[in-house]
Amino acid sequence: MPVDVNSRYRALPSYEVHRADGVTTALPARVLPPIGALEMYNHRVTGVETIEYMAWRYFGSSASWWHIADANPLAFPLDYRPGATVQVPPARGVGRVLRTRSF
């Protein structure tokens, strides 16, 4: 199964699935990284916010919506309604400043 070079699955190992009709397909398997509950930010959805808007707000890119979807596996991303609480994982490295010299 070809995976696009821009896909988040591109660097992942594959496994084989044997279907009842005998066709074998290789599928990428993505294991979710463990995220501590204390690292999550609880965002209350307001107005007409979408998962893409929340991704843009917290990660700087609306294409990163799947990070929020992965952190909320029991909720369908298009079902977020005003008043709902959505867990947002930390943006690794975003906004972090490393000092390379001391004063």
C-alpha cells in the first residue's frame, strides 16, 4: 500500500493483513505516544470552533488537527459542540526557547 511522502504514516513500519478473500495488504501502523494526563490542556469549545481552528490556535497549523483527535479517541472530531471539553496535548517544542549563552 503506497503512502504519500507528506503522510504522517510515511516513516512507520507496516504489517500484513490477510483478508477472507485471500488478498494481503500492507498497512502502516501508528502507535500513539504515551501522554501524561497532567500534560493535557482542557479546552472548552466556544462558538463555532472546529478541530482545525483549535489545531491552528495551539500548534500553529490547522493540518495538525489529528493531534487533538488522537488525544480524544472517544469523540468524533466533527461532533465537538459549544460547551464540550476537549483535551489538547502539549505542542512539543513549540514556543520553547533554549538559551545558548549565560549572562
